[in-house]
Amino acid sequence: MIRRDAAPRLHVLSLNTGSSSFKFGLYRVGVDRAELLMSGEAEGIDDPAASFHARDADGHKLATTPSQCGAVVRLAMLLDESDLPSPDVIGHRIVHGGPHLREHVLIEGDVLDRLDRAAAFAPLHTPPALAVIRFAQEHFPGVAQVACFDTAFHAGLPDVARMLPIPLRFRAEGVERYGFHGLSCESILARLDHPLPRRLIVAHLGNGASVTAIRDGRSIDTSMGFTPTGGVIMGTRSGDIDPGVLIYLMREHRLDAAMLEDLIDHRSGLLGISGVGGDMRALRRAAPTNADADLAIRMFCASVRKQIAAMAAALEGVDMLVFTGGIGEHDAEARASICGGLSWLGIDIDASGNIAARETISAPGSTCAVRVLRSDEDRQIARHAWQVAVVDRAS
């Protein structure tokens, strides 16, 4: 058994495959830190305007290309052609591992087959992640590959949050609340000073969005449920919706399962409400002259506000609220709108601090601290991958 304090520093490549983007980072990881060496992103998968870019730890450009096509291939070429070290371990973000994969795990034996079988739980995210894993296995033979699950952080949800109000027989199939954005929540906890706030709410707001209640560092409730489609309104996902609407669409419009899935995952949310798009920046530009774009923004903020209030009820109060994710970190108007209806919770933000996106935006008299912190899923993936490949593997 290897002692954790004697564990070696290794180079870990984090691969974060999303539904519309691909992020990556190369880290030098040891017991006490994960040092960034290179990071980048491919944006707009399947979009003619897609792009690929990478920077070193100092922010200098390593590569910029106008095409996202073959992003993983381009990353492999970058590593081969540069002076960057080859990875010793590769960590993959997996949104959903189903009921039988709830802890970060080395990808060996039948793990890849089990991930394949669990693809039905997150059909928007898992297939592209599996394709990246298979490419990484081919391009980096012999390098340890680790699956890091977004659901792992929520694996200990109490039964009142975990169970769904449907017949018991479906529980055996794993039909329950899983929760997502767990790696993001963990990265926020890693940035906070100790002792951690006892009652913390993390609002991860981006193309995918969720709100999580954390008590003493542990998730106790979260807005996303069985799949990443539930919860607050998102870019193209509906969030929570009356199931009777889906039954109506099946009965009256003859929508089958595939059509419903496409509707609620790809054509709903901000896109469906506005008819303009699912990107908040585009909606902001359109809102002054487009009533539907304005409505989409207001509905999004209202849905987040309601979930924050729900999580505060689960926590019996709130000591800190953290905004993260693309919208959470960069949209001051959204933060102001969301917090504007929560003064009864002791949430009061400083207008100038909010506009400047300072790390702390709560007003001096606010009884709840309000922070704006960058989510760092890739670094969290690197930490978990190192732990599994080095410490757990040797135990």
C-alpha cells in the first residue's frame, strides 16, 4: 500500500466532454496541489463557426484553429508537437454512470461496457464522452484512464431528496434522483476557506444549470434529478415540466420517445421560449426589441430564484450563496434579478460589486454571503484521476 504523503507527482490530462463543447487541461498533480500546465477548449460542436484553442499556464496561445472538427485529434497533435509532458493519467468527466457506477473508477475490465449500458441515463452527454475515452485509449496506450462522475458528489443524498414519487418497483432499475454538476460543486468547496459555511447553496448557471444545497460539505438536495434535463430552465433543456404536458404531446401530437427527448433536450428552455437561441448573450442582445427573448431571460431568473428558495428550505436557512458557470460568473443582470427577490432570506448584493463581478458581491448588511467563483471542473477531474490511479490503485 502506498502512503498518500509518499505518492508521486504525475502529469494528468483532464478531458471534459460536454453536450456542445470539449474542455481540457494538463496538470502536474501531487498530494498538495494540481498545477496547471496547459488548458483549452473546443466550442460549438457541430457548428460551422466552431473553434479550437489552447493556452499555456501563463495564458500564451499554443494553438488556435477555426475548426472544431476532430478536436480530440487536434489536442493529441498539440501534445505530440509541443514541449509539454505526455500524460501519465487521463481523467474523463462522465455526467452519468447509472445506478452501478457512483464512485470515480479506473477504466478497466467491464467498466467501459457498463458505461455503454448507462448511456440511456444521459443520452445527450454520454455517447460523445465514450467516443473520447475510446480515442484516448487508442492514442495513449498503457496510460491509466479514470472515469470521474458528476453524480458521485450526490451519491449520499438523503432518501427524501433521492427517491422519486413513483411506484417502488422502478427503484430497482435505478430510477431516482442522481444530481449533476458535482465536480463543479466540489471545485467550489476546494476554493472556500475552512471552516466551510454550514449551509451553502451553489448555483451553477450555464447552458446546463442546477442549484445544489450543501450542508457541512455534503450535498443534501439538488435541482437536477434522474437526468440532467430536470430542474431550472436551461439553454435548450426544459427543466422541470408538468409530466401531463408530455402525455398530452404523445396523445394529441403523436410524439414518440425520441421526439419527446429531442423536444425537451434540444428545442426547449431559453431557445424554445425565445425562438432566438439558447445562449444568454444572444438573448441579451435581442431582448430590447424582442419580447420573447426578454421573457426567456425573466423566466430563467425566476426559475433559479425559486430553486434557491427551495434549497434554503432544505437547509433551513443559508449562510452563503455562490454563483458559478458561464451565466453565473459573467451575467451581472441575471445575478441581480435572481437575488432581487431573495431579500427575505437575508440576501442583499452590492450593486457596484456585482457589476464588477468581484468574488464577494454581498452588501455589508447581508446576513448571507454572496460569492462569484469560477468553476474549475477540469482541476477537480485531475485531482480525482490522480487519487484513483495513484493512491486507490495501490491500496
